[in-house]
Amino acid sequence: FRAARPGEGPCPELVSILKDYLDFHRSARAKLLEQATKSGYKGPLPRMLIYRCSAMGFCGGHGDRLNGLLSVFLMAVASRRAFFIDAARPVPMHLLLHPRRRPDACGAMLENAEFLLDWRTHGAVALAGRRTNYNDRYNDLVAELPWILGQEEEQVVVMHSNQRVTAAVLQSPEAQALMGPRAKQLLGRPYLHAAMLELLFEPSELLAQRHQEVLEAALLGRRKLIAVHFRAGDQSPQRWSDPRRHGLGDLDAFLACAQGLEQRHRWKDGDVAWYLAADTAEVGSSLVFNELIKRGKLAFLPGDQDAAIIHLDRSPLPIAVMGLTDTWAQWLTIASADAVILSASNFGVTAAEAGRVPLAYLGANGCLESDLTAI
């Protein structure tokens, strides 16, 4: 999930496993584009499954959206439907995340294709087809997987979901029958969500540049980076209303966890920088925080104000648009770390997972080590 010039970079690992689906999707998209012209394709149109994040509805934050989107993608693969994304909140997704361009390293696979999978809809989804909403409805979604994968007859299904059902999809008898050995291949793959992100997305030039700036500032000229994600939840009331996740008094435990991690792995103090990704500038009330800032150990961006701290779903639109690029850059910086301290938030968890960060610990409740390889 990194920016690269056209043709550069390794071939994502899922290309070989899902080549048949990627070829199907490219053919389906071509038929849809031809059908849009007066003298175009006249045959039966392909079935579609569209992940929808409406400008008028609830979609969740970064983590919830990515978990829902990737699960819908797997449903599309299993049910042999062309996958598309229609996500306009707070701005169209394709302004910051582009479809992944085909690297030359893919060799003969998907030859002459510009993108590995072009998920763009080029406009809002029309009223045709079935609309489904599984936001905050995990049990309902799992219970209805047999219908979605094997019995749904509608040609176009538009799905709102913030639920992570990756394992449930791949373990279902329907997916096992429809996908054959590919279901078990995907089910046993470490960091599957990271692999799917690398297949579908690359950062825009704007986001890639901002990520590089934030990463350089976070490293403070050092070799290694520990990212500390601290989600208070209720300490930025002017920017969103959210239930409390961690009290400000918990921050010192997160920082102590980072210190313990550094010592446990025998990293030299001078080689390691800490980056605090927090949702409130009120972290400045911590004496430990201020001491670490003074000695150049800790970077906190955007600094002493909340200008770039937003929640995708809960912040008012003018604030969300202003801080959107910086918030995605913060997410990518966590993904670029050598180790992470996590809070009770899918923002940090999905970032660390996307970056295949090898060392992850939970900042609260005793600094427990966490396994991010499972799905």
C-alpha cells in the first residue's frame, strides 16, 4: 500500500491467486462501458456488488470503512460479481486513494491492463438493484451470507457495511464451494487485509507526498519508529461526538509501553523515535509527554492544535475536508512504523495491519502483545 511510479513496484501477492477474477472484472467493466454508448455492448450485463458510503449516511471511521469495504470485496469475489466502490463521504475516495496501477513485475498477468482492478463508478450509483445496509449489524450479515453469496438474484446489489466478516465469508460453505481451493488459500494467508489493500489501492500523489513529510518529521532523523496511537474519543467535542475510549490519564501507560518495547528488543535509545498519533491536543497536559518532546524523543503532529485531527464520519464536513489528507497521512505513518502501541480503535489497528508492522502491543491493560497476522 505504497505510492509508486507507473509500472514500478512488486506485483501484489494476490494477483496470481485472483487472476481469474481480475480478468473477469476487467471484462465486466469493459461491457459496462460499452453498454453506456449508443452503439455499444447489447448482451447480458454482468452482476455487480457495490460498496456504498453515501454522503448522507453513516459509514464509520477509517478502520470501520476499510473493514467493511474489504469484506464486501471478498463477497464480490466469492459470488462472481464485479466489485465497485461508490464512496463520497466526506469527499470521493478516488481523490485520495487511486486504483492500483499494474506493475511491470506482474509479467504476462493482466497484460495491457492499466489497473489491477478499476473499482471506480464514475458517478453516483443509480436506483436500480437491491440496497442493503449492514452497518453495526454483524450477526445479521453473517446469517445472510448464504443468501448474498449463493441465492441473491438481483443483478446489482449495493451494500453499506462497516463490519469485518473476512473469516466468516471464506469459512462459509458457499464461498468454499464457489471459490474452491482459493478460499482456503486466502483464509490461511497472514495479513490478508494488507494484501487486499495492496491489490486495490495506491495513495494519490498528494497523499503520498504528505505521508512522506509526516514520516520524515516523525522519525526525527532516527532509524526506527514506534508509533503510539492514542484514542481518547471524547476530548475534541468541537470536532466530533464520540464515546470515551481512553482517559487522558492513560497516556502515560501507553508511553511506558513504548519504553518497555524498546528495552525488550534492546533497541538503542538514540536509534528510535516515537510518534504519537492522537485525536486530541489535550495530550499536552501529560508531564511525561512534555519531557519526551523536550528531549527530542517524541513527535506529535500536527502539534499544539487540532487542525488536522478529524473523524471521517463524525466531524462536520468543513473540518473533515480540511483535515482529511493529514489524517490519512497519519494512518499511513502508523503503517510505516517498526512497532506500534495500539488503543481501542480500528484506526490504528487497520493501519498497523496494512503496513504489516511486526511488533504490536495494546497500550492499556498491561501492554499485551497482539497478533495482527490473523484475519
